[in-house]
Amino acid sequence: MGFFDKVFNTDAVMSGSAYWNIDSDAHKLRVCMEAGQRMAPAIGGTVKSRDGGDEVHVTGQYNQYSVRLIIWVSFGNLRLQVKPKRELPVPWSFNLQYDEEAGAHAHEQLDRDEWDADESQKLFLSPHLYFEADRDELRQIKTCWDQLPRELTDQLLLLMEETAKPGTHFQIGEQEVTLYLNDSAITLSKSADQRVAHVLHLLTSIVAAGERVWVGGDEQPFQAAPAPAPPAGPPPGVAALGPGSPVLVTWSDGNRYPATIVNEAQGQYLCAFPNGQQQWVAAPYVAAAR
């Protein structure tokens, strides 16, 4: 099953269609406030109603980054934002978008002539995801994109393709990085905190990489997400991991850090580290300590 399956079996509070059919705005706001409360533990966050009840904001910290989760009450969709520690010098048009008619539009990019010279172009990175800008801006965007670790950008493309809905987009600005998911999957999930943690692992890792390659300097940003390339599976006969198991967690810097499993759910482990932090980590990045 994919991370954003529309049907979560027993993990769904309600289906997306059931949420859509709620007539009362007050009822929708109540559902979203409850969703915010489920998300809040992932970031040690506070939950607030904003814009006259049109949005629910959850603000907090994740891996030493300031983060904000914004639920659009009308549709239950979610926007995740990470604030870099240092401004990111990227083109203003660094906006990765979803196109449901990508096949036709991709063909148009191959059939351009001199009359199209001044029009913006689309650069497709996957079957439905593209950057759009003029030729010079696209070169700058592609240069920035290629400087990010390939394993992280591949993960982002896969996650965004899985939503399969128009409106989904990822944007890097100087002062914030935003992923908008045009889907109520996280909002309506009982395990919203774990799903949010899963996405924030990726986003904070991208921010840390951007700070490292675009800004540089002596300060080393916190390595927020596990290394994307999953390690080999455990050899036959290795005992399954569970609460209380001592483990080693692989992070994006390639190092492995000791931790103890506190809980497990949805293919992730809640790991407690010696410094007192607890984080949900995807199972492929957690191995038994030897």
C-alpha cells in the first residue's frame, strides 16, 4: 500500500468522501482540530484555529527546525512548512507542480518553434511533476535541483506522484520550504502524527542539504532525515524489533546512532535517543544493535 492510500483500512477516522459531504463548517472545523491534536505530538506543537476557522495551524519544532502544519478546513488538505536556519538563495520560481495532463503538455515542449521562444517552458522530472519558467530560470532551477542529494529528490518525487491530484506542489523559498498535499489522507488518519513525522523527515533533510550546498559555511545543519537508500534486510533468524529493543538508526549523514525503540506502528519505530529526543523513523533505517 502507498503512503497516501485513499482507504486506510482501520487507520481512517473517516473517508475523504464522508468528509466532503459534511454540511456544517463547524463540524469540519471540529474534525480538523482533532486532526491537529493527533499531529501535534510529532512536533511538540500547539493547535490553533486561524482565519476565522478556515484553517487549523499546528506549530512546533522538528529536528531543531521550526515547522508549521496548516490544514485547510474546507477540504481537509495539508500544507507542511519548514523554516530554514539560514536563507536559501534559490530562484523565486522554484516551484515543483503536479500536472494531470502531463502527457499532452510534455509533447508540446518537444514541438516548440520560434513563435514559442518567449513563452515559459515546462521541465518534467517525473510523469506528472514539472518546473515552469523561462529558459534561463529553468537552467538555474535545474542546477539547484541537481545539487540536492538524488536519493532525497527521488523520494520527494515518489511521494508527490502518489497523491495523484492537481494542486499538489513543492516550493523552496528563501525563508520557508513548503509541501502542499492536495489530499486529506494525513488529516483523516488516526496515525496522523506518524505520517507527519514521515514527511517531515524528508523535508527537513532537504532543507539541511540545501543549507549545506547552497549556503555553506562552518555551521553544520542538523541531519534531519534517515539516509534514503534502505539498508539490506536482516539476515534469516534475526529477532523482530519491538519496544525496548536497542537499535542503531541510520541518518542522512551516513552515520548510525544508538537508540531504544519505544513504540512501533505503520512500518515505523518511535526511537528514543540518548539526548532525550524521540523520533518516528521508517523501519528500513532501524537495525538491531549488536
